[in-house]
Amino acid sequence: MDQRVFPGRPESAAEAERWVRDQIGEHVSPPVARQAAALARELVESALHSINAGAQIAVDVIRVRKGVRVQVADPSGKERDNVMRAVSIPSDEFGCVGGDGGHTAWATLYERDQAWNA
């Protein structure tokens, strides 16, 4: 697992997208890597709407068998039903949870191309 913490500012969404793409490398196919990076951007954008000024957002890249999971956590503690509506990129699995410790949303993408299913 790789993690990076971003400041709660609009530019962080694009920075997270680039960072996720770099972290994934050749673990998944280029189309899945692009999709995961775009998911990270949208999850960070969603988090930015719920945090206070000065708060930080943690982005994790987790390599799973035949795919990758992108996870975004913020300190808001607000469970948001609208996260799924705010994300336009499809994923194979998606979830979110909120509580006193913050809010976390994640999305998992799996390979469809058999050549990448090692």
C-alpha cells in the first residue's frame, strides 16, 4: 500500500490523480490505471466539499489481486450518501463509511484483459 497526504485545496485533486497514476505503474493495464487515477481525482473532489479549511486528505493505492483499490480519507466524519453520485467513473466495488474518526471512500477496479490477470 502506498499513501500520500494532500492539503485540502482544489489543486490537490489533480495532484492526487497524477500521484495515483505514478504509484500504480505497471501493476494494472494502462486503461485501468487511467480509470483508477480519475477515480482518485473525483473522490478527492468530493472530499474537498466536506472538509474545513486547512484539513488534509489521505489517498491510498492498494494493489489487490487482479486490480487496484483507491481509497480517500478525510477528517470530516460526515457520512455522505452523495459520494457515489459525485463519482462518474464506474468501479467494480465501491464503499464509504463515516464516523468520529473521519470519512473514507474507496473504489476497486479489476482487470478484464486476461493478459494482465497474473
